[in-house]
Amino acid sequence: MRANVNHLMQGQLGEWLESQSHMRAKAKEKAVNRWTWGAALLMPVLAFVWFGPESLGGLRSYATIGAAIGVGVWGYQPIAEAKKQIKIGINSAIARSLGVSYDHDVEPGAEFEAAKRYGLVGSYERSSFEDRWHGTLEGHGFNLYEAHLEERRGSGKNRRWVTVFRGVIIQMAFGRPFRSTTLLQRAGKHKKWLGLGAAKDSVSFDGHRLDFVDQVHPDFDDVFALYSDDQVEARVLVHPSYLEHLLRLESAFGAKEMRALFSLGAVILAVEGKNMFESGSMDASQDRMRAEETAEQFAALASLALAINQTERGRAIGAARMPEPDNPRPLQGDVTAAPVIARPAGGFGRKGI
């Protein structure tokens, strides 16, 4: 599931990118013209603000900063649109080569509502979504996209937007039937919105109670906390051997944390980390490098999808694509600084993987 970027760059994608050189140049020229005209128009306005009526007082600084930001954003628009066009072209070519689909714009669905309900993401006031990849992997449907959630905090002059979640939301069909709802979180790392500190006997989400699931493996409870409405099925779905898969996935994406929900025959994951799939650039010399990076990021998610579905072929493929870290570490204790690996991680697995 890793795209052959060399093949793409030597074929239609390379030809298309070469044809975009004029568009990139025009976008840069337009941005510079906007900034120049914006600065010229601002000068008399700011002169009035600073040397005009005394009643303006403390508003002068705010007016100056606001005007400068406005001109900066207005000028940058052509560059942002050009980068988006390049990004869509590269990501769409990568998706087509893998037999899946890519859409820049995203309308989140039931999977995101479930993620909100069960605390995979926190409360927010402003949201944006982009970069949707969807289709089938080894016959199993998947859907993943980026989410950026923000909350307004502070008061007065310190009022500001703060990111409460940035990362990838993943939904994929599961390789075996199940009826329970099971939530997997980092132990001792529960977010405020869950209302959890140390592991509780049970938690409730909109009246749906999930009970704490004891694990036979002593290292499991040190690293993860598991809650479910079916104790027996939860132990089948989430075996302690998943630990290394989860930690390697976090390392591959430089993720702060990963949370998982098993519900309605599918698994939904929130991989909290950095902004991904940003293959668009104004510098043509970076096209190959950015395409390679995007291909690597998607390959890691594809390997996770194949490993997590718990079919024999999926487990084998996912495990085969997940390299051993150079400096493996024990699972006990704090695992937040898991070693970063050079290539993408696979994902979940069962006994024997």
C-alpha cells in the first residue's frame, strides 16, 4: 500500500506538476502586488490613526496590528490557493495509484459523532476538517481524515483560540463480528473531558455505561485502560499483544496519544499529533520530497488498517510491514517517549503477531 513516487513523478504527475510552474509564478507575483498595494493604502490610514484624534488612545495599537494582519492574509491568499491546488494534484495521484480515493474537503459523519460521544476528542467551539482518504484495503472499507478542533480560552486581551485536538480520525471495518462497545485509552493519561483520573470502575457516556476491564497481562494496565459493556468480548477484541502495535503507530506519526473505540462493527481511532498530508508547496524542488512524505504517512495508516481487521491475511500483511524498533523498550512505566522509528508502523494485532 505504499505508492511508487518515482513512477508517479516520471509519469503523468510529473508532467502535471511541470505544467503548474506558471501558476506558481503568477500566485507569487499576485501576492507581492497585494502586499505592496496593501502597504501603500495602509500608510495614510495609519498616519491618521497615530497622529489623529487623541480619543483613539489605546485603540491605535490594535488598529495597526489588525490592519497589518488583514493585509498579510489578503496578500497570502493566492499562495494558499496555489499550494492547495498542488496538494490536491499530488494527493489525488497517490490515491489513484493505490486504488483509493482522495478528497480535500471533508464532511464528518457518524464516526466523528461517536468519537465525540465517547471522548476520543474533547469539547470544542471551532472545527475544520480536510484530507479525506477512503476506499477499501484488502476488501475492508476505511475512511480517514484530519481534524483540527479549537476552544476559546482566556478573557479580555488574553482571549484566544487554543487547539484541543489536531490529528487523524480513522474509521475501518473490522474483520470479525462483535456487538460490544469498547473504549481503549492511555492509563493515567485520561483527558479532562472524560472525567477520569486513576482508572475508575466504570464510566458513562450519555447514559451508556462502560465497565473497567481487568487484563491478565500485568503490563497492560500500566499503559492502557480498557472499558466495555462486554467484558469477555473486550478481551478478545483488545489483547495485550496490541501494546507494541499501538506504541509503534504513535511513534511513526510523532503522535501525542492514540485512542480507540470499537463500536457497531467498526473501529474508530483518534491519532493526536501533527498536521499531515501537506504535499503542496510553492517550491517545485520540494514536490518529490513532499510526495514521498505523504506516501509514507498514508502507508502507515494502510498498514494499520490491514493489521487491525483481524483477518489472517490482514494480520500477516500488517505485521510484515511493521519493523522492529532499533532500541526496543519495556512496556512498564512511562511510555510517552516511545522510540521514533524510521518507517511507518503497522497497528493492532492478535496473539502470534
